[in-house]
Amino acid sequence: MDASENYKDNLRIAYLCSDPGVPVLGFSGCSVHVREMSNAFAGLGADISIYALSKGEGNLCPVPVTEVHPLKKKWLGKDLRLFLSNMKLYRQCKKDFCVRRPHFIYERYGLYGWAGVKLAKQFSIPIILELNTMLSEEQRDRLHYPKLARYFETSILQQVDWVCCPSKVLRSMILERGVSKRKVAVTPNGVDFGKFDFRLDPGRIRKRFGLDREFIVGFVGILTRLWGANTILESARQLISECEDIHFMIVGNGREHSEISEFIEKNGLSERFTLTGGVSHLDIPWYIASMDLAIAPYSYKEPFHGSAMKIFEYMAMAKPVIASAQGQIKDLIQNGENGLLIEPDDASGLAQAILRLKRDKNMMIDMGLKARATVENHTWESNARKILAIYRQISGN
């Protein structure tokens, strides 16, 4: 069935984002994920409204966003702030649902995010929860009551109708919480091929930064240690003596930005780096187009349960990718075929892989084309269709 045949009843979806750390209009992959899934649902004919504890700014969203301002009084402690912020989210949604009830709730989970479960029960509608990480574990050092947070998290996972997560590793972690395997689906991150067109002119961004002839090694993402910032810097220091034309383009921002800038200046790498800062996601394809190859050298993490959006976008743009051999990345990239895999935190390995590709342009072209073919079915629309199929299964429609 096509979209119009599926959703003639103008299916209404309430998209809850109960994590105040995910501003809907922000620059992080989390924010992009919310916007792209919303856009995909809308593209399939659904009537979707977002309710979020943080709207943010900097990007456009194709659907209306109702912001429910979270409590920010630090004396309450993070646990109580989040719990009470969900009370505000619940009240706003309840008010709107009484006027126009959605067919189902799709929620991006946030700590103490109980509002969606209560609304689903009160209005007798299904709820499908999107879980991208075990927040009770990721943020336990910042919580006053980590055991209570874990209890809430487990209870919510067990009460919702279905759970979607981005990787098989995270699915296993969810099952360990006592959730039935029959109601946990894997929906990896995706890409919009309408935006990420590998035929885009690479010269547009190169000319802007005066990099017409350089061999550009590119990175897109948040600048943190986990995402491999230190590995990139150390590999650059190793490469400068061997190749005069290698240039690193770092697209993004983050808490490590100032440290990275200081390292670059201190080690005389200023002419070898371009730090663009935060960039609208609509412009990201143009930046990737300007790169000769793209990197995702994540630091070691066990378990590595994420789904690297940037890798899907790199591959969609037909770029050869060098990435850490961890988690889902090992399933996506076949070493030597559609990309190269290195060990986490291996700056020398990253440097050698960059040189290997730089010296063999035919390999780069071949890897790039195979990379694009690999992710052809990993789209936001396919994820949205999967979610809607789950809804039909739950509701019997």
C-alpha cells in the first residue's frame, strides 16, 4: 500500500520528547533524529504534533512544536526536576488530547519520562517508546537517586506497548530489563536521500574556506572524547610531516571545542584544520560533499550500543569512511570493502588508514560507491513505515 492508501483517516500522532537535553531545533544527532522522524511521519500522510521539554533553536522543524518549559531550580535536584517537569508535560498533553485525541503516542524517552505512559492509559491509546540509551546508567553520576531512576526506567519499558531502539546491542540490554522480546524492534538511524545527494558540488564549501586543492579529511558531530576528538588530533600531528596537503575539517561543536582549538594552536596545526562550529543540518550534505574521506573514530566504550548517524550520512554521500570497529559499526562497514575499520583510540591506525586511502584514489571511489549502496535501505521513511506497521499491529487496524 502507498502512503495515501494507508492513512486516509489522517492518522494523528503525538510525538513526545521528554528529555530536556534534546532541543528539537538543536544541532546534535538527537535533535536531528526527532526532526527527521517527524518529517518522515508527515511525509507518509500522518498529522503529527511534537510536545517537548526543550524546543531550542538553530534549525527548522517541518511540524508544530509545543514547548513545555522544564523546571530549572537546582535546589530540587535533577531527579525531582525531571519528575515534576513530566508533570507539566502531562498536563499540557492532557489538555490538548481532550480536544483532539491522537491515535497513538510516539515518545523519545527521557529520564523519569512517565507522562507518556499515563496519557496512553488515560486516553486508551497505544504508546511506542523510542529508547536510544539507558539514561539511568549514562547519567547515574548526576542523579541523587540512581536506583530510583533505574526503577522508573525499567517500569516504563515494561508498561509501553512497544520499544524501538537503534541497535541489536541496545535491544539485548532492554531484554535484560524484563521486556518481552516480542515487543522490541531495532530501528537504526537513517538518512534522507533527498537531502544527501552524492552529486552535490564539492567546490561550494571548499571555495568558502579556501581549500580548493587540499585533501580534506572530514568529521561531522559533537566534539567530545567519546566521539574521538583526541584520536583525530593525535593522528593529525603524526600526518603533518608526511603530507603537506592533508587538511582536517571538523564540522560541529561541543564541550571539547576550546581544548581542541588550544591543541591545534599549541602544536602548530592551525593551517591544517578548519573548525566550522555548529552547522544547520540542511547544510551538512554540502560539507560532506567537500570531503575526500570521512572519519568516525569513536573512543572505546563497552557496550557500544549506539547507531552512528554521521556514518549513514557519510555513506549516503558516497564517501569512504574510516571508523572504530565497535557495535553496529562492525555490521555496517565491511573492512576493505565499503570502508576501513580501526581499533578505538588508535591514532596511528587512523593515520595509516588515511594515508592508505589517499594513495589509492580508485579504492576511494570504489569504497564510496559500495558505501552508498550499503545504506540505500536505511532511510527515515523506512523507519517511519516500520513504526506505523507496529501501530497497526497493536491497534488491529
